[in-house]
Amino acid sequence: MVDAGIFKAMQVMEEKNIRHIPIFDSEALLGMLSIKDVVATLMADRDTELNSMADYINVTY
């Protein structure tokens, strides 16, 4: 399941009309989060969820 932070990042990007957000740990810059990173994370989560559903549906008894 996707962390709530990814949805918050997506919301900020949309509201501010930006494509990158700096990621900090205290005062140190850890890197940049791009909209591509956000979409890739959401798509991977969606694929995992769909595969789990398919496995559940296709169980043989």
C-alpha cells in the first residue's frame, strides 16, 4: 500500500503546478522527488493490488 506521503506530494505538485519537490532529512537535502517518481510508485502499487485480486479470484479449491 502506498504511503500517505506520496498522495500529499502529488497534491502539493498539483496545487503549486510544479514537477519536482526537494526531499530533506532535518536540514540535509536527500534528493528530488519528481512527478515521474510519484506516478511510477502509484502504478507499481496498482499493479500489485491488481495481481493480488487476480490471485484471489483464480484460486482453485
